[in-house]
Amino acid sequence: MSTANTVTAATEVGSELYRTTVAVDRARLVRYAGASGDFNPIHWNDRFATEVGLPGVIAHGMLTMGIASATLTDWLGDPGELVSYAVRFTRPVPVPDPGEARLEVVATLGALDTDAGTARVDLAVTLDGTAVLGKSQAQVRLH
């Protein structure tokens, strides 16, 4: 049975599955640094980040990747439906202080493999219209 948040063999390739925006602020960077153990100063010190050529403090790449995959598992309703996920990091995500970076995630159906019972979901992850993750693709179970 198909539900609004399930990919089925009847779903058309190219269909938009969902669209959402996720805010990233400095507090989120601190929480992620503590959880991951990644205390690189490019993620918390503006002076250091600009000295090494960045536009300022940037979000952790793995945080950005995790945010994108979390939108998918939230949409799926069951993290066990996610078979695999991979991305390429294409651009940093500067996080202002004060303020926040707003990541837009748009999921579309990229391909169906009815023999394997899976679908490829393509995740376009952008900041102000510019891609921050490339080839962000997940394999999910079909229903």
C-alpha cells in the first residue's frame, strides 16, 4: 500500500518527493562538535577560519550530510528503509553569527530498480540556491 512518504514502483522517475528547509546556527555547530569530537577551529573561530581562506566559520561537512539524510529518514518514517547513502562535498556552508544558514533539501526520485526492490532518491542540498552537496544519492526500499 502506498502512503505519502513511501516510494513505490508506481512513483514516476523525476517526481519531487519532498522539499524542506533546515536551519543551521552556531549552537548546532557546538552540539555537533561535542557529539562528533570534531573541534577544528574552522567550525567555531571566525578569525582562524578567515586566516585559512574560508568566508568565516563553516558547518562540518558530515553535519551537512547528516542533515540531508535525516530529512530523508524523517520522510520515510523508518530509518531502516534507507539502504545506502553517499555524497560529494562541493561547497562549504558558512554559518553567520548571529543568524543561521538555511539549507534547502529537495528530494526527487532518480531511478527505480523493481528487481532489487529499491529506488534511488536524489537529494539536492542548497544554500541560497547554490549546491553544497553533489551527487547526494540514497538507495531506499520500495513498497
